[in-house]
Amino acid sequence: MTDTAPAELDALLDAAVAAAAVLRDRPLTERAAWLRAAAEALDADAEALLPLAEEESHLPRPRLTGELARTTFQLRLFADEVETGAFLDAVIDHADPDWGMGPRPDLRRMLVPLGPVAVWAASNFPFAFSVAGGDTASALAAGCPVLLVAHPGHPRLSERTARVLRDALTAAGAPDGVFALVEGQDAGRTLIQDPRVTAGAFTGSLRGGRALFDLAAGREAPIPFYGELGSTNPAVVTRGAAGARAAEIAEGFAGSMSLGVGQFCTKPGVLLVPAGSEVPALVAERLGAMAGAPMLNGRIRDGYGQALEALAAHEVVEVLAGSVDPDADPAPTLLRTSAAEVVADPRPLTAEVFGPAALVVEYADDAELLDAVRAFEGQLTATVHGEPDEQVVPALLDTLSERAGRVLWGGWPTGVTVSYAQQHGGPYPATTAVGTTSVGTAAMERFLRPVAYQGLPDALLPPPLRDGNPWAVPQRIDGTRP
């Protein structure tokens, strides 16, 4: 991978600005067609893309095959959403001389694209959160050109995917500059500070994401930065659930926390269980039968080893299963502490360990459970395994919903479907923008801003706001929807 030279980056930015001007005026049906063409091209190139992904990520072919299918599915889903025009939120208030607070002028409001967006690819999903992943798809769907900063963990796959995506967009009639690949950390830092970039989107580490967030906020004209940074995704087992289905819960947790060698942002990294429950021993038994496996790359492996060593060395933590061996492929590791210790000093015990490790937290009673849950910072997900009639459940759900973007009843958080109602976000440090999602059709909202037009002649209005509604988008007219 060769770093993008300053002169080349400057040319790419100029091209993105020019493309943004074109995108604003092109019909939504054309934008949708570009997204579908990209999906078809990626599917057609699977036999070349999958071996590259397998070699560079160490992930198994079945996992990568499913991930590529997810990537092209979400491109098509965004295409469908674009065609509806509902995301524009077009609102028309005709002039009204009898309006309650005095004569009202003609006002029309809709969402418009921000402009060129810088997107940072993730390492742990080389398709779905990388070059043609959710951030790229949602920005393009919103009408924003994308400058994609490739992840160094899969450089050849990034270049191949970018070429397929760019060629497909061009062949489908998208303007030059609508998508570009950028390589190198220095180029990425330059990008987020360039006045031609209007927003940033990132999936990765807390340290890296926070550094970019600070650069975006420190600009002369700050811009939004949508960073997904980290999460331990606590899972709570109530006393009733532990007594009713301990083996089922243990099996599900062991499978979820070890999935993909623990390299999921939604991996459940903390399991809160009642003291004396058999759940921890059952989890340890299942994890003990699992072999070690290579991680995505050496940097992630080193980071996992350091984080695990720090947690295991804490004086109030003991190892229940697995080992802390820096020289071996990581095997699933289970540790244990008490809720009282989490309440007393939560930060070192609730910090994310990105890899196949999890911490069991044992609580004495419901009051201590709620105290422990309140000690957690912002999370992407929180899971409850309980009985509906348990007294603690309402307060538990309320507390978790204050701290997490997605609250699960049963199941496990490592399945993040792409849909209309999905929420993949949460309070800091899970993300830098608590009101947004990076998965699902609502992800488009991050790259749009509202504009109101007052008193414009109909012919000068954007098509979605004209009385004749030439784009046939949903319109709210004088407070009602037809």
C-alpha cells in the first residue's frame, strides 16, 4: 500500500467537490441505480475478492462469504430507500394569512447532502465495514461523495474492492469523483482537516477515533465526526433466568464472546450473574474445549495481549478458563470479579478487551446488580436474560437503555441485522454521536442537513419541494401527509 501523495489527495478532493454539485441535482432513481450497480459488480467479483480477504484477514471463507452478501444486501437496501424519497423529509407549508401567530410565508423544508465525506475502513469486517461497507453505502445513498481511507490490515483487498466499486459507479453513470480510495495515516489526518470535507465516519479503536474526532472538532469550522469507538456490551443474567436455563445461557454466551476470535464490536465482554450460580463454571467448561486461533493482524494481537494482561493482573480478578500467553494464538479466556469491585473502581474492570476474553461479574442481590450496571459507561448494546415478572427487570431495562443504543431481551448482541429499525450506536465512548446509527437505513441521516426555502417561485425550488412533486416523494403539506 502506497500512501496517497499530497498533490493526488488535493486532486481527489477537488473531484469530490465537483461530484457533490452534480449529485444534488440528479434524480433519486439514478442514485439508486448506481448503488445497485455497485452491488452487482461486487457479487460478480466474489471469486477474486474472497481469497484476498481470507489471506489478509485470517478469517474463514464461510464468514467472509456471508459478509460479502451482507455488504451487497445493504447497498441494495439503501437503493430501495433512496427511491422512496422518504429520507428527504420534504415538508411544505403554504402561505397562510390566517396562521395563528400572524401571516405565515410560504416555507418549504427538506434534507440535503452535506458534501464530500471522509470514511475510515475497519479491520474486523473487511467487506461490511470497509471500502464498500455501511458508511460508504449510506453516504453515497445520502448523495455525498466518499473519500475512503483504506485500512492497512487488508491493503490488496481494499485496492481491488475500490477498483470494482469505482468502475461500477462510473459505468452506471455516476459523476467522476463520487468515490476515491485514500491510503496512509498522514493522508487521513490531512483529509479530516481539509475544508472541502464536510463530515467523517470511523469504526475502530477508542484511541484512533478520539484523535480524529478531536481534529474534526478543532477545525476553524468544526464538522460532525461519527466514530464508533468501543464497547464491552454487558450481558445480565437475572436470578430467575440463572435458575431456569443456566446451560442454555452459558452455551450462548460462550459462542457469542468467542465468535470471530472475539473481534466483534458487539462482543459481550462482561457477564453479570448472581453469586453462587453455575453459569460461570458452565461457560468455563465450554470455553476450555475451544482452541486458539489467529487474530486479524499483529497489531490487534498485541493490543489484545496487553489489555488481557492488564485485566488479569488486577488484584480483584481471577482467571477461570484459558490463559494469558503472549506467544500462542489466543484461546477464549474467562475471568471473574465481583459487582462490589466494579462499583468501587469501574473503569479498569469495564474497559473493552478486543478479542476472545470476557469478565464474569458476580452480584449478591438485585440492588448490587443495579449499582454495577450504573457503573458502566456508554455501550453499543446491553443484553438481559431474565424472567418477565421479576421485580428487578423494569429498573434494569431502564438503566441499560440509558447507557446502550440497543437493548436485547434474550439472544446475543453479535448479530447486527441491516434493517429500517436497527440502531448501532450509543453514548460515548461507544460512539462520538449518540443520536445516530452506523447500521440500517437511518445511517443516511448522518450525512444530511435541513434547509428551508422561503418564498421561492415553484420553478426555482428543488424538485422534492415543488407543488407538482415531480420526483413523487412523500410530502407533508400544511401539517398533513396525503
